Amino acid sequence: MPFKAYSTHPGARKSSKSPGSKNQRDWGAYNKTLKKRGDITVWLSPSVAEAWYLHDRTYEGHGAPQLYSDMAILTVHEIRQVFRLPLRQCECFVNALFSLMTLDLCCPSFSTLSKRLKTLGLSRPHYRYCHRKATGITNIAIDSTGLKCYGQDEWALEKHGEIRQKRQWRKWHVTVDEHHIIQTSELTDRKTHDMEAIDDLMSPIMADLQQVTGDTAYDANKVYASLTEYFPNVDVVIPPKRGSMYHKNNARQRNRNVEEIQCYGRKHWQSMHAYGNRNKSECAIGRYKRILGNKLHAREFVRQQQESLIGCSILNKMMSITLGEVRQKS
């Protein structure tokens, strides 16, 4: 985040919170939860095992009736993305797990996994953890990044310069709440501007948001109008572009941001409106690329959309068990 303000006192950055301050993290518990990411304990609940197959199979007039439930397809794809396995290796890996657990189950074939991914019909991450200490979400941070589909990696570009090869990227738009949970995401082509995805990102969110934070790419009257339409009481914290001036045709909150920055400076404006909340979306993007990779495995666009949504659900599950309790030490 630009324009981070720190105190000039020599010891100010050593400890940002006093021993008795509220919301101080218990780092011992936090380290233990981080270690849980390496736990490979596999447990399958009886309800999941019972719902693995479709018991009421119906013939729809073409092809064979479906044997596996959507839950089974979704579970296997989550395992595949976490371990970054190709479909064939993932099929053998899941069957090996069933054999170790002595379960009379079989993994769907790699071709079934590929075909059924397109028909899952996910529009939001199916797992959105509800924070233990909150009745709902109040803050949202929005951002976007690029995910590569295929083509040579960055090292080939660094070594040989410009490469005349077909390189395909998708643009991944994401909204993250104050608890680091991804609420909505949208996958578009790389030429789609950030502000064009605002309606698709915000329309599924039913909470009464108090703040929406984004970077300068969202600085447009259209974005302000859409956000205030969905959330009438929202505080839109988007830094105006350099050289922006007050104008009567601008959105009210955009003019407010322009005037406050001109009056108090950009650093103080960020502190007034808690602009640092935008880091939550940047952290979510970083987690996605470090844990699941910066490349999409699917080739068809619809399958790529489903793959990115499954990835969001994986990260939400991890965050629900990884973030330690935020509590005040005695």
C-alpha cells in the first residue's frame, strides 16, 4: 500500500501495540494454526461417503446416467487444486486414499472430472465462513489480478525477450471481507476493466456494508453510483487519480475524497478512512497464487470460472481454521 505513515520516534515501529491494547494477536496460537496446514490427516464423514454416489439415477435421453454426485466432483477438484495434480494422477491419488481408509468408494475418472466441472454451476464460493464474533460483514476490499492459462513462463521472456507465441491470461476480480474471507469473485478476459466487474461482484452480497475499499483503478463515477445503489450507507474509500479536481457532476463521495486529500494530504486521508483495509484483498490474491498457483489448469473458459471459484472456497476453508483467535493477553 502506498503512502504508509510511520511515527518518527526511534522505537515506534518496534511494537505498534501496547501490552494492554485490545485485539492483540496470540502469536503462539497463531503459529500452531499455521502448522496445521501441513497436517495430512484424511477423514471422510459418513454423510459424505453416503452421498458420494447418486442413488436415484435418471436417464435424460442421451449418454449414460450420472453416477457421482456434484459433491463428489467438487471434493476431488478441491484435492486436485490443493496438491496441484493433473486429473489422471488425482484419480489415482484419491483411489489410494480410499484404499488406505478401507472405504468401498471409487474416484470419478479423469474424463468425468473434466466434463462435470463445467456443469457444477457455481456462481459464488460455496464455502463462506461466518466469523465467530460477527453477525455479518461490514467491510469489503476489491482488487484484481491476472491468472495465466497457457504459454511459456516468465523466465523464457526474461531470457529471450519478447516471444512471438500465443499467451493467454484471464483477469480475476475478487472481493474480500474484514475476516479475510472471499465473498465473491469473477473471472473475465484480460481486457475487461476493473470497474466493469463491479455489478457482478456486488450484486450477490446481501449485507449492509459500511465500507468498500479499492485502488485508483476503481476511481470512476460509475463505480460510486453502483456501490451507493447496492449499499446506501456505504463509505467508498477509493483514492482519486492524481490531479483530480472538484466537479459538480462528480459523485458526492468522490468530491469529498478529492477535497479531503487536498486539505489534509493523502497520508492523513488514508488514516482517516482506514484505507489499509485494502491490504486484505491483496493478501487474498497472494495466498491464491502461493498456495494454488498463478496458472489455471482448465482450458475452456466456463471450466476456468468454476476452477477459480473452487479455489476461493479452498482458501476460505483454510482461513477459517488457520487464523488464530484475536484476543487480548493478560
